[in-house]
Amino acid sequence: MGAFEVVAVPGPRLDPETIREVGSVFGSYVDSDRRAPMHDGLADLIAEPMVPGQLLNAVVGLANVDALVILTLGQNDEAATGLARGVIARSADASSEGVFPAGLTDPLHTQAQAFICRVFGGLGDDELPTEVDGRLLVALAAYGDAAVVLADRLGIPRSVLGPALSDAAARM
């Protein structure tokens, strides 16, 4: 078994323990010199024999880590929401060829932003998609990698950010 072995066993559709474990593992990928740590984590997640019912837990876990990185950059919920819907969205769109076929108007942007911004509050349950598929994981990885690149440019050391993300995700 690998880093994401928790998704290889059946469990509840929304299982806080699984979500925390997935988030913690994704957070650990940031503490590296990887160019695209979230996409690398996603590759390892997909390599596990994921039980289909674990998809939503994986989506929420990855979205939580994305939200934590963006909150670190924005410093408050309002600024983080603005970053997720602004510069991070544009960066994810521009750097992830083929992920968002319709550009910034692609529905995957709306879905990714909904799962990320729910952490900051102010998002009604009716704004979350009722169904998800694997494309949302790819979109969330794009958002996470865009946020990590911005953190790099702001001089936030990954050796500090990665462990903090893992710890925070494990406590969410």
C-alpha cells in the first residue's frame, strides 16, 4: 500500500477521518522541491486501488489543503476567497492545459472554487455540486499547485508550509 492507502478501503461517503488523512498526505507533498506537488500527489492517489465511494472524501481532503494554502496567502477568509476566485483561478487555468476546456468560464472552476471556499464560510450547501467526478480532483490539484507557486514567489518556505499544512489538515 502507498501513501493514500486510506482510499483503498470502503467507508462512508463523507468520512471526516478519511478526509483528514487524505488532506494530511496531500499537505506533505508540499514539503519538497516538486514543481507540481499536488499533481504528484494526485498521481499517487490515483495509483491506489481507490474504492469509488472514496472519491468525495478525496475531493474534500484535497480542497481542504488548497484552502489552507490559500488562507495562508490571504491571511483572512475574505482575502482568501478573492484569491481563490481571482489570481489562483487564473493561474490554475493558464498553467493546466486541457483541464479547463472552456477557460475561466468552465464549470470545473465553479466546482473547485465551491469546495475550496466552503472552508472560508459564507457558502451555502446549495452551492456545492451534488455529484463529483475525477476531473474535479485534477482541477483541485491545479488550484493547489497554483497556490503553492504563489507561496514560492512570496518566499514562504515549503519546509515550513508543508508540515503546517499536513498538521492543519489532520486537525480539520
